[in-house]
Amino acid sequence: MNILARNFYTGNTLKVARALLGKKLVRRLRGVHLSGMIMETEAYCGKEDSACHAHRGKTPRNAVMFGKPGHAYVYFTYGMHYLLNLVTEEEGNPCAVLIRALMPLEGIVQMEDRRKKKGPALTNGPAKLCQALGIDKSLNGWDLTLGQELWVEDYKIIPPKLIVATPRIGIAYAKEEHREAPWRFLVKL
DNA sequence: CTCTCGATGTTCT
DNA sequence: GAACATCGAGAGG
């Protein structure tokens, strides 16, 4: 087990988004490990990216993105869902990777309990995986390099041939060049 | 499988 | 007041 250190997150957001595929996201909740392999990510690339929350400048909500890499940016949306991002690039360059899907590994029973579902619906969406792992706004700004509560560690190496890139989901409001950029990455089954 | 629509509350205009 | 990096239920094929 090797917990990813700060320098992993400091790099280019698109590269980090690809490199996160196959890693293991671990949540320790009341002493129990809930974890899954990262299967889908999206890159949000700073002030210039019209799909990125930081595009319109720093606000209380997105402030974590402007801070050090390797921290969790968790925000609440649609009145009922939390989404998990991992902050990337140098401090002051507000970029992050959205975690969109996991393959459950540990604590599946607890996840089923939290989700009130079984099967693929456990963690195959960005809000679903937050519910399954018990991730909420209390983890906004959490330092992922501490190896407590929430972190990412090495798990599998995904061959580049098994990685697919497509446009990002749910950003109809963004400018065309950003709406259509292939900044969503998935592991092909 | 597809599509449509309502839920629900924080944030920003 | 509108929009929102979503989800699940229900209707139809």
C-alpha cells in the first residue's frame, strides 16, 4: 500500500485525471474501510475552463480549489448531492479532478446499507459514490496525504489502451471548446 | 433499453 | 429568481 503524496497531485490536471484511473480511493468511516478502484474521472482545468467552478473567480464555495493540491474539494449540488474532487496543480492555480465512478472493493455491505441499493448502482455516479462512502461537506478541504479519513493509494496499473476519453457530462452551460474537450476519462471494461 | 420529469437547497445574479 | 459537474422513478419500445 502506497498512499499518494502531494507531488502526485501537483502535476498537470489532465495527466492526473488519467493517472487516477486504477487507483484505490479509501474512506475510513468509524474504523471501517470503504474503498473502490477509480473507474471514471473528469478534469476541470482552472480559470480558463468555462466549465470549472473557478472560472468566475474565488468564492467561499470553491476556495479549496485555489489552495494546495492533494486536498478534497467536496461541494453540494441539486439540493441533495455531494460531489468529490481532488485538487491538482500548484497552489493558486484552481484545478481539480472530479471522481465519477468506482468499482467497489472493501466495505460493500456498508455501501449497500448507505445506498439502499445493490449492484452497479452502488458507486457508478459521482453523487452515488459520495453517498456510498459517506463523503459530505465535512470533508471539504481534507488533506488526502494524511492517510486518515480519506485518501488515495496505488492499486492497479491501467494500460493506456484500456482508457477512453470523451467530453465531460452535465456542463451544457460551458463554451463549446470546453464542452466538447475530451476531458472525461474511463476504464474500458 | 430510452426518455422525461420532479426533488431539494445552496450559490450567484 | 434562476441555475445547478445528479439521481431515481415511471412511461414507453
